[in-house]
Amino acid sequence: MPGKGFTYLIYFGARHHAQFLPELKAVEHYEQPESIGYDAQWYVQIAMHPRLTDPVLQAAIDRLSYRSRRILFEWTAWAIGGGNPARVMNVFALQNVACWFILAVLLMRWLPPVSWGNVLRWACILFSFGLIFSVKRALLDGPSLLLTAAAMALIEARRPWLGALLLGVGGLGKDTSVLCASALELPETGGRRAWARWAAQLALVLLPIALWITCLGHWLGSSGDIGLGNFAGVFVGLCSKLEDMVSSMMAEGYPFSPEVRFDALVLVGILAQFFFFAVRIRWRDAWWRVGASSAALMLFLGDAVWEHYPSAAARVLLPMTLAFNVRVPRGRWWPVLLLAGNLGVLASADLLRPSEKAAPCFVFEGPFELRSNTESGFDFDAEFGPSNWWLPETEGKDSWRWSSGDSAFTIHNPQPFAVLADVSFGLATGDVRAASLSVRGRVVWHTMVRPGEYGEAGVSGIELPPGDTVLLFQSDRPAVAPGHGDRRPITFSVRDLKIVLRARH
């Protein structure tokens, strides 16, 4: 996002703004308007302020005792960022991207580009729905998958102790990663020494997360929140997901919405992978054991993992996706299963598509020396909010937002001096009403707007002092629903908003 670095990837929710850490509020970042955000907004705050016993952190983080179990990638972001909150935040956002590229190279160990089949499998892993979801939202699953793949390479290279150690470290990134300890080679004989060695390697996997959970219990106490809501009885969560999906299809009728279609593709792919490991049993194959351990986890995933779109299940089950693409046989009818198990890749394109929520609906123009503060590196920026705006809508090159009442538009001036600016915009409404624009309590523009008439308006010479200037759009009548299936209360829409910076003041 312009002026916000890579913080769009973290998916901060504007509805939690008041709860956020002071360090976070003090640095430039993008917040999704009218949103509760997603998980990374909590993990990155731990990275920015890793003192877990600090009451400030405990007040800012949702479910701290649960989220702090997954501490590894918060530590790495803090260390690489040197403890500077702004750098730590951007490092955290980009960890997934860096791990994605490293994984792309590592996968060539098993899938060298010597055939189109290998290239297809390689691409299906890298562009799998779960992995793209992790990259798009700066989550922990992608980096955890990289550690799992690296541990598998060590185990195959006859370095099981190092592989076990890496799996143990990975458990601090995501606790379910310890299930991949199933890759450790089972003793072929009943010798006591062989079983003792296997047990010691398994302990090396489990010990780091066990010690860390013990420390957290001592520091934070027992909150009762250990993530059990993510689990349920066998197939309970999956059956609920199937029921919801069928209900949505019946309610919508054909053609289905993109969300329902993509959700169905992801689910079909997951089920194809699951049945591959459930039916084709290979106890002595380390990759089969990794895939089967994730398949077993799938049986117990609860509604919190399966619900909504995009569903978290695909990223939780990434080790199964990795093992599936490495181990599906070649030839005969197996390519059909390979394609079925990777149908979620089609939905990844939807995740990669620029989100309409990110559409700015405004543009800045003017000399570069006015638009950008070269000393701080920050540019002029603006945002709709903090309330009473519906999400952005677009058509072609046009973009607009409907208002549901008195609505603020905030312009941020990063310069140490005031700037004079001209502001222009278009206005549309569903009924006859008066509209006005105020700056610092003074009405600078007003008119009557009528349905079916698209009016263009402009105000010249608005002074923008350093910091924030709020432009308040108001109407003389309450918001009403326009009908025709749209139940949103609206007043008018503001579109194609342009701020032209003219001169220092």
C-alpha cells in the first residue's frame, strides 16, 4: 500500500484500532476498514513488543496465552528488525514471501525441473490455496511448512537428529508441526537401543514446545484457552462444512457465487488428498507418514478451522498437500488424482487478485516535493473513516464508497509545513437530499443531490497543516435502504476523489 509499506499483508482490522499497542498506533500501517482483521495482527504485535508479562501487551492481544505458544516467527521478526517497531512490522509481513522463495528452491530436491510433471507438482505446492493464503495474510503456516520440508531433507539425508531438532524448533512456530515427527524412521527390529534412539529423537521434537508451554503457564497463568475450539469429534467439523456449503448452493441456485465455487474446489482437493493417504497405506514411507498424520488431524478439525471463505483448513493441512504432491505415483490414471487434489490452486488465483477492500477510491496529485517528505520517507496519505463508510466498489477505472451517515475522510500531511490543496469528487444518491462538506467545523461546500444525477464538486484552497485534517461529509436526512435487494442504509456515494497539492502555506 502506498505509504504503508507491506503492512497490508498483515490485515489489521480497523474495528480493533483502539485495542492495538501504542507502538503499533505510532507507526504507519494499513487497517482494513470496517473489519475485525485476521490472526497476523495479533502475532505481529507480539513481535513488536515481545515482553509477554507486560500488562500493556496482555490488554492489546486477543488470546495472548494461546497465540504466544507460536512464538518462533515473532522472535525472528524482532531479531531481524532490531527491535524497531516499524522495521519489525515490515519484516513480519515479508517473512512469508522470503520463505516462499526459499521453499521454491528446496522443493527442487524432490521435484527437479526435468519434466513437465515435476514442474506441475512444484507449482501446485507453491501456489496451493493454503500456502498463498499464508503469504497473502502474513500467517505462520508458510514459514512452518519450510521448516517441515527442510527437516524432511535432513531425515532423508540420514541426519535424523538434526531433522528432529528442526521439527522441534518448527513446533515453536506452529504447534501442530510436531505431528510431522511421524517422519522419523521407525526401528525395523525390536532392539532396545534402536527404540531408545527413536524415543530420544521424538523427545527432541516435543521438548521445545513442552518447555515453552510450561514457561507460559508460569508467566501468564492458566487462561483455559488452549485452542481446543479448533478441534471437534471425528468428522464433526467437516460435516458442518459440507452442510453449510450445500445450504449455500441451494440458497443461491446456479450459477453459484465465486466464494462458493472456490470454497468447493478447495474442499474437493483436500478430500482427494485425504483419501489418497487413507487408502494407499505405506507405513515404511516417511512421506506417507507425514501426509497421514495431517490426514488424521483433518478428522478432528472443528468449525473454527472449516468455517467461512477462505477456510483455514487448507493452510492447517499444508504438510498433507506437500506430501501428496511428492508421493502421488506417475503414469496410468494417477495424474487425474493429482489434478483433483490440486483443484484449490484455481481458488488461489482469487486470493492473489487485488482485494476490492484495498481500493483507495482517492488519488493525490501535485509536485513530488509536496507529496513526499524525503527526510521521513512518508507520503501524503488519506483514509475513509473511522466509521460510516461501506466497503469500496469499483467499475472499470471508477471507484466509490457509499456513506451511511456523517462520514469522515482524513488526509494525513507528513510534511513539517502546511500545504494548500484543491479537493474534487463526484457525488451520487438514491433520493433527494442536501449534502455538505465541512473542514474544521466550517462548511466549505453544500448542494442538493438528486437520484439519477451524477454531480461533480470541488473545493479550492483547503489548508492542510502537518498531521491529520478531517473532511466531514454530511447530509440533512437519515440514511435509507435503496431497495432492489440492497438493505444497506445509505445517504450518498463519494467517488473519484482527487486531492491536488498546490503550494506550501
